[in-house]
Amino acid sequence: MFRTARKVGPPTPGLNAPTPSVSPVSPVLPVSSVVAPTPPPGHIVPPMPDTRVRLPSLIAALPDFGLAGVFLATWIAPDLLGVQRIGHLMLVMLLEFIVVHSAAFMGSAAIGAATPIERTKRVVGLGLFYTMFVGGFAAAFRTWWPIVAFWGLTLNRLLGMLVGQAPSEKAKLFMQQSWAVGAMAYLAAVFATTFLPVPELGITAAVRAAADLPGSGLWISEPQRVLAAGFLYFAALGLSELVDHRWLPKGTTPRQQAEG
């Protein structure tokens, strides 16, 4: 049997030609036609964080930043401001402990519902009580300026009551938030520098001997710890003042309550 050879002709256009590969291209839509997805019902879009810095907030934060800079400079280069500055800054931190501790009690007496005369008596009585502790620190360091500074802060609290000015509810809330921030910042700074290693930097053995700090204890034997604590404490206060304590939960500061 013989097979008849089939004649193969040229490929028929459109039938046997290979199909070109076509990659799909998504159409480019104009920006104006792109519609943001609509959030589902009941979904609350969180507001953008308020990062504004007001001028009064900046002014209020500058003293704290200044003190933080003094603590840091003394820690790094104690000869820059004098080694005796170490004792002064340690006394500042001790005084801050009294101020933070007394702020809640004296502040509650200052903004209470009693008459101005009664509130003044309560604040003066608490001031006399805390003066004993301030006087003990002042006597140990052989200086009396802490007593003057403490009563300057106390008279500042009394000023509004002495002139018959009652703080508004928003002002009371802001004062309470400021006291809370101060207490948290102080405790965090002191505990962190007590239990964590702190480098000496410029506080050498010769500097400690020249400072001649009275008494004994961790801050006396390792004064770099109190300098580090002061730097962290006042820097934290300055940052919180700079943003009006907006890092606190929503609705706790006067501005947030006004916006809410």
C-alpha cells in the first residue's frame, strides 16, 4: 500500500498563524475620578493628632528645658558651671520632691469650695508643715534659699485667692493634670536612674571630692544619678508643657474638652 503525500501549502492568514501575546493594560484613570472608599456605617474615623505648639505653651516649657540643659551640662562638664553646682542641683531635686508631694494637698485646698479666707488658711497651714522638711534640707546643705523658693511657690498659689480670683473649671482641670504629670515624671526619672546603670561622664572621683556633698546615700556617692534624673525630669515636663499634656487620654485637658 502506498500513501499519498499530502501537500502542505503556506499557512492561511488568520488560521494557522501564531496568535500574538497581548498583555492586558489597566486603563489609567484621572486622579479626579478616583473615589476614596466609604467607611462602613458606625465606623468612627480617628481625628488627626494635633501637633500645634502654642506660644504660651512654648513660654511655659522654656524654664523646664533650661533646667534640663543645666543638669545635662553639669553632668557632662561639671567644671563649666563649677563643681559646687552639683550640690545646688541636688538640692533642687530634693525641693522638687517636696513641691510634687505637697502640690496635690495644697492644690486641693487652693481650688476647694470653701471661702477664700478658709482656703488661704489651709494652704498656709500645709506650707508651714512642709517648711520643716525644706528647712531640714536647707540646714544640711548650709543654705536657706530653698525656704525662700518654697514660699515663693506657695505665695504664687495663694495669689489668686488673696485677690479674690476663683479659677475656672478648665483652669482647675489643667492644674490637676499638671500636678499628675509632675508626679509621674519625677517618679519615673528617679526610679530609672536608681535601678539602671548611669554613666559617670564628667563626674569623676576628683569631681566628687571637690563637690564635698554632705551626708550619705546613692545620690551622694554617685551624683551622676541625680543629675541624670534632673535632666530626664525637667525634659519630660518641658515636652508635656509644650503639647499642653495632649498625650493624656482624650477629654482630660481643657483644650480637648473644649474641642470635644
